[in-house]
Amino acid sequence: MTRFESLDAWQRSAALSVNVFRELNELRDFGFGDQITRSSLSISSNIAEGFERASQKEIANFLNYAKGSAGELRSQIYVGIKIGYIENETGKAWLKEANKISKMLYALIKSVRSN
């Protein structure tokens, strides 16, 4: 079994979360800032939790949660861009990365379920 730390999806999602936290660190809208940082952190956290579970079914479930959090993050990025909390170029880069992570998670889920 692979350690979660060696997964590209975990590494990329953790790095994305760091970027979101750093970029929005001084945002005055604490509700929005808390929600988007928590959804970004939830991606890597759910990957880690899944890989610490005992069964393939549990791993797949937590990878699904991580994928759901990636979708939630993308939704919040779109809103953040529209309301001016996130610069357009930064948001586009985050959207691209979150979408790539979603695709990686989908592939991982398929792989886990086929074993």
C-alpha cells in the first residue's frame, strides 16, 4: 500500500491549500475565508484519512470526499473571483489545479475500486 505522502494528488492538494491560506490570510471576510480555506484543506486531509483506513471501500469513500471538496473549492473560487476576493489570474490557476486534482482523484478511486 502506498503512503499518502507519496501520492501526487496529496502533494498537489496540500500545496494548493498552502497557496489558498497564504493568499487569503488577510481577507477581512472571515466567513468566506474560513470556508474556502477549510474546503482546500479538506482535500489533502481526506486523502490522508482514507489511506490510513483498513479497507479499500473506506479508502474509496474518503477519496470521494476529497473529490467532493475539490468541487466545493472550485465553486468557492468562482465566487471569490466574481466578488473580487481572488485575483482573476490567481483564481484561474487554482481552478486549473483543483480540476487536475479532481481528475487524479477520479483515477485513484477507479484504481482502488478495481482492486
